[in-house]
Amino acid sequence: EVQLVQSGAEVKKPGESLKISCKGSGYSFTSYWIGWVRQMPGKGLEWMGIIYPDDSDTRYSPSFQGQVTISADKSINTAYMQWSSLKASDTAMYYCARRSGSGSHYALDYWGQGTLVTVSS
Amino acid sequence: DIQMSQSPSSLSASVGDRVTITCRASQSISNFLNWYQQRPGKVPKLLIYATSYLQSGVPSRFSGSGSGTDFTLTISSLQPEDFATYFCQQSYSTLSYTFGQGTKVEIK
């Protein structure tokens, strides 16, 4: 069974750093891109970026370039999202999801359960 | 970046109604269009990929159509479990898959 299991909810203060994780199982983790999606409270889905765990090739949405860092450790089937200095506006649910498809038709077929990040002084 | 817009932002419908949601891309995306359903408090779920292909396990009352810049998601007979928010997503841009703002389907 394909699963993406994300790390638990976090409560942080502005200016603090944070790294959240997404662990894949039930499939070849290094063969699929992992995307990250933000959902601010009561809002829609925003594409943040994507990583290929086999070689850590990473692409960012222009809106998130320089704001977050996406990484992966293929030895433990885990992708990460990190912030060096959180802001209150980073408060959101963050999802990881597996990209699958063929013939250039790609979609996010499996999703993690989400990690709620709350940034408040 | 390719921008995606959905209409309406929300709609009210009754069980058994036929519901249509529209998604428009800022440039042609051929048929590189996916639809997701997100029930309240739940994780998004892939419904349709490549405009019209149902993901495994998705009921046949869901269908998708369109090409170029204009796409539709249709629910032929709305069921109680279909009350949710629906998002379109383009997969035309290499490794940059923007979403529409969502359409919330509420009970009338």
C-alpha cells in the first residue's frame, strides 16, 4: 500500500526555524517526484515545489523560491520542507504528494495527511 | 506561470442535481488538466487526470471535458458525499503545477 506519512503538527514563534518531513512507503520512493502544497486557513491549494528523491533535483514555484528549502534523503525514503526564519504568514497546512503519470500527463495521486504549522508569538 | 481560474467560487445544489464547474487556463494547456476533491477537514483526492480520465475508484457520475483553455467537471447526480471543494490543476508546465482557487459545492 502506497503511503506518505508526514511529521506532526508544529507550533513555532516568528523567526524560528523548522523542518517537516514526508516519509514514503509501499512503492519505489526514488522513482517518483514528490510535490509540496500549501493550504492557508480557509483557503485553496498552492503549488510550492517538487523534488526527485533519487538525485534531489528540485524546482520551486516562483512564489516560494527563496522562502523555503525542499530536500530529500533517499536512504530513508523521506522528503523535507524547511524554513530558516518563520513568519506568521507561514501558518498553514502543508501537504506532500506523489506525482505519477505517463506520457507527460502527471497528477498527484497519493497525498500525505498534512502537517499543520502554526506560527505565533 | 500559468494561471488557473474556476467558476463559480461556490454553488448550492440539492442531492440529485447535475452540477458543472468550469476551469479556465491563462494559456492553452492542451488536455493537461486534473481535478481534485477536498472534503471538509480531509486530504485532497485525485478525481480526474488528463481532462477526462477517472482515477481508480472514482464513481462514474464524475466526468471531465475540455481542451485548450476551457475545461469542465460535471457531477451527473449529486450525492451527499460530493459536498466538498473542487480544485482544478494544470500539469502542462514542466514541474510547476498550479491550482485553481477552488469551487465549494454546498447543500441547498
